[in-house]
Amino acid sequence: MRWLLIIGVSFASSTAFDLSVNHLAAALAARGESHHGLQAPQIAGPRVVLDHPRVRVYRTTADALTQLPHGPAVVVSLEDSPGSEAGSALWLEDAAAPAGTSHVHGTIVVVQPRRAPPSPATPAGSKPGDAPFTGMSFKPVFENDRVSVLRARMEVGAREGFHTHGSDTIVVHLSGGEIEDTADGKTVVNRWQRGDVEFEGLGTSHSARNVGGAVDVVLVALKPQ
């Protein structure tokens, strides 16, 4: 699924990154869990699920944060736990610092922005809700000089009119779902699961329609550096 943050004018392809069912099973094993609540042998910690010149994204657990590279990050919770709920997001100045482990619990996605050459500038455009979208809602979570973070929801039957993204954006899926996407004259149905991650590049253009249940995501928009 692709989401609008700011509309630009250039056109490019967007790349989706997802975890397959087998990868998801491996991630469960990495957490020491199974569908029946039994303990499974633990394997190596954080797993890279997206690697891009502007950002690297990991799927891991809160107790493995210290195994990450040092640096600032957005941490997104994927499950309800004491002190946080699924979809909560916070900024850590150093995700790998031991003190950071006290802020989050359970399964998480960690988004670490990278210092990279600025993306090509695009003319100013509309903000979420200004484009021809129906059945969608956006709720700001926090913003700083590196990122802008929002919660977004796409109701059953919701539609995104044709639009162009004005920022590099990471989409963290909280619920999974089925989204029909049309770009470059081709239509496909993308099927997402909880914890899947996708990258929406600056200048990518498309339209979309929700053909499944309601979809909840966290959007992490990268600011020019």
C-alpha cells in the first residue's frame, strides 16, 4: 500500500519490501514464540528488513535493541505491552544505548535514518486529506528535524486518488490487509501482514483501493538532510 504525505510532481517506481510467511515464522522463532505460546529456540537478534541509502529498518524485540548500530531511530511497537500499545512510536537519540530498552517492550520495528545527499526537490503540494482520498484518516504522532511520524487508517473500501509522493516514507503495517494498487498502467493486489515494511520513494505516483479489511499503519516520513 502507498500513502500520501506531500504531493510532488516527478514520477518514479516505488519499491515494496515485505516479510513472507516463512520469514514471519522465522521472526516468531527469533522472539522465542510460537502460535501455541510454546518457547522456541532463540536465534540471532535484529533482522534487516529494508536497506536503502536514506534509511535502514530492522525487525526485532525490545530486549535486542542494544545489538543495533548506534544512532537515532524511530521505534514502532507491533504489539500491546505494559506501558505501550501496538502502533505507538517514539524517538530514541541512540537506539542501541542500554537506557533505551526501558521505553519499549515486545516486538518492534526500528527505523534508523541515514545521512545521505538530499533528495531532489519537488514543488510544494497538498498534505494528507487534501488529495482525493475517501475513507482514510491521519493522526500525527510526533515530529522533529529528521522525521515526521503519523498513524494512518484505510477503512474498508477506502480509495486513494492518483497522487505523487513528496517525501521518502517508510510504511510499517500494524494490521495487514489487501490493497489494490495501480501505477504505470498496471494494477496489482498487494497482501500485507502485521510487521511488514515498505518504502515509498520521493516522486512515486499511483492510485490505490482497499479490497480487504481495515488497514492500520505507522508512516515515517524522512526529512531532507
